[in-house]
Amino acid sequence: MFKSRYHIFLSLLAVTLISGEILDRGWWNHTVFYQIYPRSFMDSDDDGVGDLKGITNKLEHFVTSGVGAIWLSPINRSPMVDFGYDISDFKDVDKIFGTMTDFENLLTRAKALGLRIILDLVPNHTSDEHYWFKESINRTGKYEHYYIWADGKGKLPPNNWLSVFGGSAWEYNSIRNQWYLHQFHKKQPDLNYTNPEVQEEMKETILYWLRKGVDGFRVDAVPHLFETNYTLDEPTSGIEDDYEYDSLNHIFTTDQPETYNLVLSWRKILDEYAYQHNTSEKVMLIEAYATLENTIKYYNYGSIPFNFYFITNATDASDASVFKDIIESWMKAIPKGSIANWVMGNHDRNRTASRFPGMADQMTMLAMILPGVAVTYYGEEIGMVDKTDITWEETQDPLACNAGREKYQSRSRDPVRTPFQWHFQRNAGFSNANKTWLPIHENYTITNLIVEQYQNESHYKVYRALTTLRNTSDALKFGSLSVDVINNNILYILRKTSEEAVTLLINFSKDKQGKVDLTRVLTGFKNGVIKVASVGSKLRQNQTVELNNISIPPKVSIVFQAYPSSKAPAEYVASLQTIILALSFLIITLYK
Ligand code: NOJ
Ligand code: MG
């Protein structure tokens, strides 16, 4: 059939060009993801708000810190009512953050440094200033059904549904003479996902950013995507607390079954794009505060649901067994072969170092030693804490503003969003503005990157030692996982291959010295060496750990590495292999 070799060559070339390949499948396994809240990371133009150029200027920080991927909270054009989570143009960058060129430069620089960039995708709602919404108000053409509109009951809203941000989830619009649904702020109308045109718009948005070269998305508020029975009330939950939203059981506004197929349709777009353009696989991280069962389901639809259980199910009063349960229930629930993940904090929740006073390092150790993806919220690497004294006048967060002067503090997310503390000079090195958008935490003279880089022991040193170990240890990459509680107080986590063991021990007791004998679980292993110890532990890196007699002070945690007695550590094996190879060459040459 083929007349010549030339034709065969051409045919093969054509086949190769047509059939693409998705590269680096599952690259995110073992990767540290770092969440940047762009307003608060680095301000390059001194207007008091962080921006894209600021981030680009600081990208080396991630290389030094052992971070592999960066998730940017929204950078799209937005009236900033919910600081970017209210988007008025999905395909543009807000000028407060810079220009599209600034974003392209950020991507180029990040790629050159080997860093992956993922964006926040906010599909559930737009800003009420988006032109889709304006057209929808006027019932213009296809936009008429882009949002969820319903008739009221006389002068009252269609039903009792509540907004996550407080008050009714419905807002009356006098032009259209109907009510629109907003599960969050009234300036964030919910899109109507039962409308295929809306689904199409979001696909276009995803493709737009894929073409720019992003490595994937963190998807916002996924359980809220679909709603059903617009006229029916949601039943009461029986929960009585200060937070009105909890008083209803959200059976019509969250976790609707259609959600999962929509997520799967996005996976298809990501895969098709990667396949057609021979790029790395694209990652999709899902924000879903849901039951364990409903959360885990997302794994079966081509995405990774964030594991928020260290945030929602543990407090500083929790003992070691609570942590063991959190870890085991996640590991047991996730589908076989899927990649676990561990989130300690984000822009909506109190900072880790504030939730677990004196135990910030312990939490970082957990995230880094457990298998899969570790997620770091900006500032966690230096142990930043919540700024709890932000006044009502300084308050920015819409959730806090909606709660009112009396209650704002219990709801405000501002304390966890203050500027990153780079050094001990003006505005912590974040900006030269006279006023930053949120005040800087007054502890910045001590808690900051530069000081912590030079201190003998610091949260940052702990963070770096952990990422270094993570990037070099096979036990952490491929090893098995065992979790246990010793003497009620000590959480024990072991990652092991036949060549190496990495153990994390956390003493949860606030006053009792912990004694541990690990000779039985580490049979055949030699004494270990401390790789990381929590700040203030008085334990040193490289100090020997005698397996039969490990002593851990209260609230202290250590990570140590051990090798089997019969086997030498990997680097010795490697050098031995090199020597044997060199000798064989010598012998062959001589023999010739
Ligand atoms: C979840 C985001 O994390 C939060 O910051 C935002 O306010 C809501 N979704 C609404 O987009
Ligand atoms: Mg919705």
C-alpha cells in the first residue's frame, strides 16, 4: 500500500500529530499547593492592595520554600464586594491586580521556575454588575434564563431560603418584577445551571484560561451550583446557633445530584484540551463543605475535593484520637488509587496558628507527612496568626458587614486576610502605601519571613525542612501509611518503604512528657535521626533517636528518618552502584 519509506514516515507523523497525549498525569501527587490571596500577598504599585506584579516579583519564594503549585484566589474583573468572588468579567483581570499582560508575565516567569499556576473558577454566581445579569433583568434574548428568577408570594420572597451571608437568599428586582436567587451576597446572583447556555459559558471560560496556559482550577462553592423546587421552603434543621443559615436543612439549594455530572463535564474539557495540545494533565480542586460521602464523591467525577476535616472537625481541645479518626476516615473513604489531600487553612477560616495555639508546626507536619497533596494558605509557612482586633470601621468582609456592628467579629474573615509579613520594616514589606487595605498584624516585627530565615529555629525553618524532606524521601512519596495513638496522647504516623521509614510523633498532652518505644513497629531498623522538630522543643535536627526510648516533651512534635539495619541508606547504595559500575568498566577495558 505504501509506495515508499517516505510515505510511511509521513503517515506516522500524521498519526502522531492527530493523536495527542496528556503529559505528567497526576503531577499533583506529593505537590505542595500554596494559596495566594492576591490582595494580601505583595503590593508592587503602593496602592495598599496586593497585585500580580507583586506576586511575580516574589515567585522565588516558592522555589526556596519547596512549593510546586500556586492557587490564586480570583483575579478577574470585579466590583470587589466579595473581594473577587463577585466577578463581572470572567475573561479579564481586574485593574486593581494589573493587566492581562501582567498575568501572562506571571505565568511565563512561573513556568520558567517550574511552578504551576491554578486559578479560582467561580461558576456559581456572577456579580450583579456582569452584563449577563443586566440583560437578564431586561429579559434580553438568551440571557432571560441565565439566573434563577421566581415570583414572590405577594410582597414576600418566593420561599424561606437563606443566604450563606445572612438574610433571605432572594432579592426583589423592580424592573423585572421578580425575585432573583443569591446564595451568597445580594450582589452575587446565582447562575442557572439547568440552562445549557450557562453551562456553555462556563466551558468557554475554562477554555479561555487553559489557552493562557494555566494548570487547572480550584472551583468555588460547588455544592451550591444547582437548586430545585424554587417555590418550596427548606425544612428547619433543628440547629439553634447565632448563624441563621444553619437553621435550615439545605435540601433544595446544596448537593443536588446534577452537580457531579457538571463537574465531570469540566473534567472532559480539561482532558480534551490537554490531549489536543499535548500539555500536562490539568488539576481540578473542588471547594465543597459537605458530608464525607458527598465530598468524596467528587473523586469519581474527575476532581479532587478539598479535605477540610482538620479545619471543621478538630480544635485545639481535640486529642490524638480525633486526628487519627480524621486521617483514617479520609483514607478509608477515598477511592482506591486516588490522591489524598490535607488542607489546614484558607481565606474563609481562622488561621491554623490561631486555631491550634502553640501547635502550628504540628499541623504543618501533618499536612506534609501524610500522603498526597499538602495545601498551604499564605502565611502559614511563617506561622502568621489572625488579627483579631480589626475595628468595625476597618472591616471589609461582606459577611462581617452583613452581620452588623454587634456581631461582626464572630463572622469576619478579615483577621485571616491581613497582608503577608515579609520583613520587619514599614508595612512588613508588603507595601509602601500610607494605608494598606487591611491593617498589618502588629506581630510583624517578629513574625516575618526574613527574621525567620535567619533564626536558628522558626516556623519557616520547620516548613522548609519538611518540604525538603518531602521532595527527597521515597518513604514520603511512595511509602505505606500507618496511624496510631500511643499512650492516649501521642499521635504516631509512619510512612515506610523497605528502604526507609519516616515517622511523625506529636505529643498532644499539654503537660505530660511522652515516652515511646518503636522497636516493635520498626523491627529491623536502626536508630533514627531527627529531621524536623517543632519550634521550642529544644530538640535538634540530626540528633539521634533511640527507637526503644523516645522522649517527647508536651505539645512537641518530631519527624525522624530511619533506615533498615541490613540496608544502607539510598545515597550509599547509589554510590556503591556507581563504584561497581566504574570497576566493571575498568575490568572490561583491561580485559580487552
Ligand atoms: C467560597 C469562597 O471561598 C468565599 O470566600 C466566598 O465568599 C464564597 N465562596 C462565595 O463565592
Ligand atoms: Mg447556585
